[in-house]
Amino acid sequence: MHNYATESDALVPLNRAEDTYRRLKEDLFNFRLLPGDHFSENEIAARMEVSRTPVREALFRLQREGYVSVLPRMGWQVRPLDFEKFHQIYEVRILLEESSLQRLSRKDKVPSIGALMQAWCCPPDLRESNAKTVWMLDEDFHAGLVAAGGNPEIWRIHHDVMERLRIIRRLDFTKPQRVSATYEEHAAILEQIHRGRIGEAQRLLRSHIDASRLEVRKITLSMLYEARLEKSNI
């Protein structure tokens, strides 16, 4: 009897590697694996009940993204959070977003920002409160501003930059006051763009991103302290 592999059979290893990658990334993002922690492929494979192959594929992918490092004869390590490097990446992000807004001022007609205004210029009782939903909307907001500038290469680089900041940026929406501030600051930026006051929109955008950067640093350090304290008490 011939044993023919089906298309679904071929997809199983790919799906398993993708699932392992997503689960590991969640562990990193939620500080179940703490910065500086050492671990082996065997430990992860046993915990996730998979073979070492999808674990290795997932770890090499996370290594390329800058979340983990492989150490000769010592296994793997979660990379420590380097806030100075994050600050530098934030500066790149600001330059990309300000540049995209500047490109708007050179257009005969500003691209429609109606969808963004509908999402962010709304009364408090219509605002989203779920942290993950607000985070995703925020990603769409900043990506939308860059896309409006009309340079696909800037958008691509910006997308990569946002990915590198994601481990800390998503924490900005775990506090209700930060969600409220985000709605108000986004609405103010959009209002200035709508009025054609690009320079003022750029100023508000930089202030908004700087405030977020400082807040996520404080939130991250607080969550790391709590995670380490909980781990030491186990």
C-alpha cells in the first residue's frame, strides 16, 4: 500500500512551528520567561509537548527578532531589556512618522483620514477598553499615518521598527489612564492634520510618542519586579 502525503500532512510541521513560536512569544511578552533567564530546547519542548524541531525553528525566529540569544554550550537566554536601545529605536520611529506627516504637507490633497477619525475622535462612552484591542487600534493608527505619507519603503521600515518595540509598547494600554490619554492625544493629532496644520501635528505626535515611551518603561520595570518577586516565592 502506498503512503501518500497529503497537503494537510505537509502543513502540520509548519503549523506546529508557528504555534510554538506564538506560544514562546507570549511567554516572553507576559514575562513568564524573564529577561536574563537561561533555558534549553529540551526544557521548552517538554513543557510545550512538542519535538525539538519546532522549538528550534521558533527560537531561531525569535533570535532574528532580537528577543533571545543562543550561547555556546549554554543553551538559550532571554535577552535583557536594553532601554537605551529602545530609546534609540523610538527616535527612529519618531523620524519616520514625522517624515510621513511632512510628506502630507507636500500633497495637493491630504489623503482621507476619516477611518482614523471615526476610531479615535469619539466620546468616552464609545471608546474601547480592552487592552489588546486598544493596542491593535493604536498600531493601526500609527501605521495609517505612515501609509498616508505614500512611501511604501518608509511604511515597511516603520513596520519593522514597531515589531522591535512591541514587547514593551503593548503594556502602555494596561492602565486605564493611558488608554484615555491615547484617545485624547490621537484625536488632537488627527484634528491638526484635518485642519492642515502639519507642523503642529508633528509636535503633538512627538510629544505623544515620548510620553508613551516614558510610561512603558515605568510599567515594564514594575511588571518585571512583580514577576521576579512571584518567581522567587514559588
